[in-house]
Amino acid sequence: MDIAKYKVTGKRKINLADFKTNDAGEMKRSKEIEELTEKNKNEFSEFQDKFFAEAKGALLIIIQAMDAAGKDGAIKHVMSGINPQGVNVHSFKQPSAEERSHDYLWRAIKVLPPRGKIAIFNRSYYETVLIEKVHKDYLYLNLPDRCKTDDTIEKRYGHIRDFERYLWDNGTTIVKLFLHLSEETQRKRFLKRIEEKDKNWKFSASDLQERKYWKEYQKAFETAINETSTDVSPWYVIPADKKWYSRLVISEILLDVIKKMDPRYPVVPEGHEAALEECRKLLTEQHKDKDA
């Protein structure tokens, strides 16, 4: 798969409308596609085992999208099979009172992945240049007036670029996934959540209120992607109208990223082989003594 067509590195400005939300080419959902996605997941898991053992770098996966784009499902399906010791998932909902009392990066910083681990952010610090931009929430924060000016959001793009460069320079690889959903597909998925009882819990009347700002959110996403895409911290704009296809694309992207990181099992220190052999002999002798 040509995942390069979904990658945004900041070298040129993109128009979100140029990215199809249902771009699957001639592919159709099939057993072969599901098997390929599963194969990618299994291969990623093998690399993750080396990544965890090596403990040199960290991997941060950020997933952003409009409601009903499939963030939860993507995490559940694509990341299943990974060693749970080596991955943490964090959902960033409306900030708590404590989080509001700190800078907007604070709640993300405290859950960044240590070396050898993967963190998945379901939403993230990008909410501060998305929902807070659309609703101008920053104007109502308990902050000095100098922090609530017309260029507040513009400054935040700079903060985020610098923050992600800082993480990169300290060993963290960042993958940012935007699940690109059409307005019509969102409408259908909202209806499904209402009509199917086992999906009622997923729907909130506030979802419809946010839907009124569709155009504003699309512009906010487009600007955020253009302002914060770099060579070391790219965005991927992933078609999300067909869940099976978005999960395949995500599996391809993550496998490509971890392959390029090239994790390897730690090399046994010189002279350690002799110690291992001695331990082997002792364990073997203990087994013989037990049999005797």
C-alpha cells in the first residue's frame, strides 16, 4: 500500500477537501483484507517485543478525529495482540479542575511513554487548537489577559511544534493519525447509535450540538495539520468512511514506523555467556538431584 499519499510532512500546505474520506481504490472488504490487517498486527507485535526489550526509544501514537470516526475501534482492533506491559492508552476528555489549573500540555506530559513503551492518545493536547479554537474556550480560562489574545492559538501551534521536536530529540517517535470522516457518514453512524440499543451509550445530545460546527472543525483540523506537520512529527490523513479500510491503513503505517525504528533484542554483554552456562549447569544438576 502507498501510505505516502496519506502522509503530511509540512513541506507543502494541504487542503483537507483534497483527501477522500472513502478512498479505498478498487479494494473491497474481504477475507484477504482482514488477513492482511491481522498479518500486519502480528508483525507489529513481534517488533514491539524487541522494542520493549531494547528500551531505547518511546513511541507516541496520537489519534484525532470528529465524533464517530472510529477512534476507539481503531485502537481496539489494530492494537490488539500487543504486549499490555508495553502499551498504555490515554483518553483525553474535558479537562478536570486540576488539569485546568496547569498549562495545557501538563496532562499529556505526565503520561508520556517511557523508553521501551508505546502510548496511544485518544484525543490529545491538540484539543487546545481544535475545540478550544472553535469555541474560543481559552478566553474563559483563569489566566492573565496576556495569555488570551487574538494570537493565542497561533502561539500554541509554535508550542506544539517545539514540544514535539523536543520529544523527538529525546528519543520519542511521534505518529499522528487524523481519521478523516465525511459529514454524511457521521450522520449515519449517529443514527445507528440511536437505533441500536447496545450502542445508545455512545451517543450524547451534545454530539449534535458539536455537529453544527462541522465546517469550523474541518478548518481547525486543516490548519492544525498544516501548522504542526514536520519531517519528524508528520500527520497522516486517513480515510475513515470505511472502518475496515482505515484499520488496514493504520496497521500499514504503524508497521512501517516501527520497522524503520529497527528495534533489536539487547546483546548479551561479553563474558555473560559463561555465567549463563554456569546457571544452566546448576539448574540441570538440581533436576537430576530431584529425580534421584
